[in-house]
Amino acid sequence: MAAEGGGKEMNEIKTQFTTREGVYKLLTHSEYSRPNRVPFNSQGSNPVKVSFVNVNDQSGNGDRICFNVGRELYFYIYKGVRKAADLSKPIDKRIYKGTQPTCHDFNPLTATAESVSLLVGFSAGQVQLIDPIKKETSKLFNEERLIDKSRVTCVRWVPGSESLFLVAHSSGSMYLYNVENTCGTTAPHYQLLKQGENYAVHTCKSKSARNPLLRWTVGEGSLNEFAFSPDGKFLACASQDGFLRVFGFDAAELHGTMKSYFGGLLCVCWSPDGRYIVAGGEDDLVTVWSFSDCRVIARGHGHKSWVSVVAFDHCTTSVEDGDPPAEFSGSDEDFHEQIHFGAGRERANSAHSRLSKRNSTDSRPVSVTYRFGSVGQDTQLCLWDLTEDILFPHLPLSRTRTHTNVMSATNNVSNSSSSGNPTNSLPSTLPRSNSLPHSSNPGNSIIDSAFIATGVSKFATLSLHDSRKERHEKDHKRNHSMGHISSKSSDKLNQLSSSRTAKADAAKTLGTTLCPRMDEVPLLEPLVCKKIAHERLTVLIFLEDCLVTACQEGFVCTWARPGKGLLSSQNNPANSPSGTVV
């Protein structure tokens, strides 16, 4: 699949790249794919996705990998950097007829060496719960497509729950399911529970417990991806209408919004401490949004086409002793409250531990650098560092921060908002809070309310909350791609659509906190930007000793972190196994 790196040709596939930590190397023998290793003809197929789970196997081979290629779904023991992949022995293989798997998610709470719970979403709208170890098909949800007929775009277990899961569709709706409930034989009837501008939450009217518990209708067009915050209390949604919307999950209250520079948002992720959200999409940019300030704090430009995946590297988030941010206020209790990780989460690492011990009044404060990555349809992998000079632009630059290149669209290096029209620029002293606002008390949880199947009348007393104003850009061009950003970037919006309405709506958001102009926020350059595949990239996952990427040809690649490439050079033959036809 890949040629040797080190050449001078721009189109050459790279097999290694260097950062300040050292050299990341592609482990060719750790490549997972269909057993015949033949590149998949990806025309018209759904994106290849990868899911991991650790089953706490005492043998040391506890990692399991699931990936979909076309109509096929594979489940293997993932050997990572330790041993070569043996593609001749999948634990489970399924071939689907009439529909294709589009996404999947393991439940880490219930995973054991003898059993795992895997949710699989499909192109026709169904969701399947399977156990690929026991080879059992447990349940099929939305089987008759009475709940939603559109493609499943994202499926996730609700953090900390063994039975609740959330499913997003290209219709723009999300549904909350309970694995213990049935879906009924007729189309569900809904009653309004809560609504705000461009979103609404309905509960299912039924005399007995049935799925879905709740229906969320978010924005216009497809809801492309959602992500739970590390503490499980908040939900970030990336939609085709170009809006990022962040909700308090239990109370279904809108916390904040952000608008893409143009086009739809395709992907979203949270920083390990829940302070920042990164989104990517059809504007070819990665956009960094502050949770506490509800504003864009930086954009990153390195991709030449749509950004398909963004992810934080929790292992490379560095915490260093350094100069204190003099005006950074907040109590130690507030900070603990913000980055608290819910029960059953296994994302903690040394950097997180030091983050949680930070006291802003300590005589030896720490400095934080966030590392995140992105992959796109341009077949490129980009790595980015988010440093203090971006996070705290009103403070003197720390001497320890040297790893982020910041460009200004006007060629004047600036780490804060430009001092132009006061209505279009951000104030120099913005309030900064270390604590996450509590969306509700337990009594106001809409999930708890949804379990009361016969108590629908109780919802009539709930008031409908108006959220902060947000405006939508309609009829955007999906195929418009930002090839280059210059000082005239903010004027490119006029070329996006022939619709006068779309121009007017976009003009209302451009230059506001929803969508700052290009010269109003710092523009990051990637630390690394390498072409690593022949086809568009669809996966980026950071693990402890490696990072994992996948492309639409069906190849899942493992990149060893510096000093972690201990793999033997022996490659096992791959024989095509007999699979289960579903």
C-alpha cells in the first residue's frame, strides 16, 4: 500500500514522520484489512470506521479491533506494535446483504474476554447489538425502519451506562435507546419535551416502555457526528448546516454554538479535560472552540480538502513547570470539578493526573500543551499543538512555548483578536472560568423523565427554554473546497452560493463570535502534514503506544510512537477465512 518515505516527491506516500518526541514509524506488518489484502473498491461505499475495546485479558492481548469495509464487518485481536497481524484468523466476520455498516461502538463497561457488546449502525437506518465473541446477534433496533429511514451517521454508548445508547441519522435526528426496550410494531408518537432555536427534544408517548426514549432534532440537514464530553455531562454535535452545538445532555439545554467558516461540519472531539472542542469539515479547517468562553480561539489550516476526523492525543498532552499565567483565576476545587472523569472511564494518563493536581494558586504552576490530530479527504495526516500563546493571548508568551507556529491572515503576527471594528472584534479581557456550569439537578434530567413511560402529562409543566441566537447558512455548496487561505479569505464567502438568502444568513454570522473572520483569530500551522494513503482517510485514533489510521481502501494502519516499535519482522500468511453471512 505504501512506498518508502524520504523521497522528495509531493505525492509520495510517507511511512514515517518526526515530531519533537521523535520518529513515528508505520508498522507494515501490523496492517489490518480484509484477509486477501486487496484494496477495496470504495466507490459508493460508506466510510471505513474502526472501534477498539480492551477486554482486560490476563494474557496481555486485551485489545480488540472492529472495522467495516463495504458490506463486511471484521473483529480481530489487535496486537498493535507487539506482533504482526494474522488476518487469517478473525474472531468474527459478518457479511450483510441489502445494507452496509456505517459506524460502530463497543461498551467498555461490559467488555470481558468472554463477551463484548458491540453496536453497529447501518446505511438503511437500523442498529444492531451483537456479541462478536459469542457469535450471537442479540437485538436489532429500528428493524422495520419505523423510527428513522435515513443512514446512521454515529452511534455511541452513553458514558457510564450499560444499557443506554445514542444514535444519530442523516435526517438530522438523534435517538436515545435502551437495550432492554423493544421498538414497537407501529411508528412512535412523540410529545414535545423541550425546544430552543433550531433544536427540539421529544419524548415517546407510550403506555409501556419502548424505544426510542427520546428524539432530538438538531439543526438542518444531516447530523454528521456527536461526541460526549469526558465527564459525560455534555454533548457536542457537528451538523451539515455548519453549526457546532453543545448541549447539557441530561437537561437538553444548549450551552453554546459555533459556525463553520463555510460548508458542513463533519467531525468533532473534546480535549481530555473537557475545556476545548475541535471541529473539522468542508471548509478544510480545524476550528478550536473554548467551552467556558463559548468562542472560537483558533483555526488550523493544513488540509487541502474536507477534514473527516479530528482527535486529541491524550498521551502527548504535556504538562510542564513554567511561568504562571498571572491573570488565570479559579479555585482548585473548580478545576477538579471540570476535569473529573466519570466512573468506568479509562482515559487517565500521567498528563491527566498532573492536570488534576494543578492548583492555580500554587507557587509552582504548570503549563499545558494540547496535541490533536486530523485526517482528511486529501489523504493527509496533520498534527497540531495548542499552546499557551493561543489559549491565553492576553498574557505574556511563556518562554517554554515554542512548538506552535501562528500565522495571521494579514501577515502581522497576532495571538489575539484584531482591533478592527469593535462590533466584529472580541474584547481584550474576556471572562475565563475554570468550572463547568451544572446544567441541571438530578430532578430535571430528561433521561430520568423519559423512563416514566406513562407520565407524559408531567412534561406539560416544563418550560421551553430559548437558547442563544444562532443563524444558519442554507444551501451551501458541498463540493466547494478551500484550496488556499489568503488575506482575502473573509471575502470568499460571497462565492459559496447563488442563493441570496444563504448569503444574507452567512453574512450575519461572519465576523461575530459564532464565526470570526479569518484575521480575527490565530491561524495555526500543523506540526506535521504528511500524505499517508492513496485514498481518503476516514480514521484517526490515538492509543498509548501508537496511533491508528485507516483509509477508504480498507487498510487499517498502525504507527508506532517513538521508541515503541518492537514488532518482529516476520509476517504471517493471510488466508481468507469462512465468514458468517448475515
